[in-house]
Amino acid sequence: NYVDLAADPLGARIFLKTVWASILVTLVTLAICYPLAFHLAFVVTRRRLRLLMLLLIVPFWINEILRTFAWQLLLAQKGLINEALLGIGLVAEPVAFTRGNAGVLIGMTYAYILFMVFPLYSAMETLDRGQVEAARDLGARWFSVHRHIVAPHARPGIASGCIVTFMMAAGSFAVPQSLGGVDSLWFTQLFYSLFNGGYWTAGAAYEVALEGLCLVFILAMMRLFRVGLREIAR
């Protein structure tokens, strides 16, 4: 079954597409959550922090499938987003978000954003504010402050957020099933169809391949950010 997986051009193509798309979701989520976590850790007051945390968490009390269905309505041909784009003249005709990968990437970024922001915030809030203030007083620019102080201190949080987000994206089924078209098959959909068709051993081989990918990604993140399992688990 592993030989069949390696020799299957469709399976290999979908597997590689799932890899790069999951990495893209992870990078986009990191780009969104890093400044948000810094804002929560260093800028807002304690009272406002509780309100912002509540606003972040409340939408995720709703089931993931229902949230995905809401994005399906927003991204539809006559949905709110297309109507807004047409109204302000950015596009001449509705964008087919749900026929390719765009809708899946948008839905996954939204679905797993909390898995990135909380590890980042947890790591950043332990940083002594005096270090940031001292660097600013000594003339350091914001980029230098983040490069030399904030980001190195937040390495465990960045690694943890990237690992969890990547694993959730790579193993997602509901989001690509609801927001992707026939040209946007995800690897989980592929081995789900094998299981559903009674090809249990082939489906198991495909699933183990995905688990192996996640393990490789975990080890790569640990090496890239030079952190151990104990630091990631904090």
C-alpha cells in the first residue's frame, strides 16, 4: 500500500498540495497573530484584555462545521464578500472562492487562528516589559526590538503555534469538504474516500503518511526554533 501511494500520481500531487497549503495557512496565521498577541501582551489594559479575549473566544463556542458553513455563505457567488468587492469596483464579476483553494485557505486561517494566538500571547506575556522599554529608550527601532528581544523570547510559543496550526490544517476534513471544489481535494478527503469505499489498508497507509508528515514538521520546527518538547508544552 505504501508503494501504491508513492506510485499514485494523484495521491502524490494531493499530498504535496496539502503540505504547501498547510504551510501557507500556518504562515498567514502567524503573520496575523504575532502583532495581535503583542498588542494583547504589551499594549492593552487588563480590563480591555479580558474583553478582547472574550471577543476572540466567543465565536469559537460555535461548532466548526457551522462556522465553516457561515464562511460558505460569505464566500458564495452572491455572498457578502463578493457583493462588497463588486460594490466598490475591485472586481468585474464574482470571484469563485469556493471552486478552488482560496476558500479553503481563508476558512482554515479563520478556523485555527486561536491555536496560534494563544501560544504566542502566553510566551510574550512572560517577557519583562522593561527590556522592550529599555531597547526603545536606547534608540532601537521596532523591527530590531522584535528581532532581538520579543521574537527570541517567544520562540517556544511560535514553535508551538506553528506545530498545532499545521497539524490542524493538514488533518482538516470539514473545511476543505465545505469550502473547496473538485479541484481542491485535500489529502484527508482522499483517504476518507478510501475508507468509505472499503479500502481499509490503503486508507491506513495514506493516514500513516500524513502522520509521518506531521512528525517531520514537529521535528523541523523544534530544530528551526531550537526548542525542546518541554518548552513547547509550557
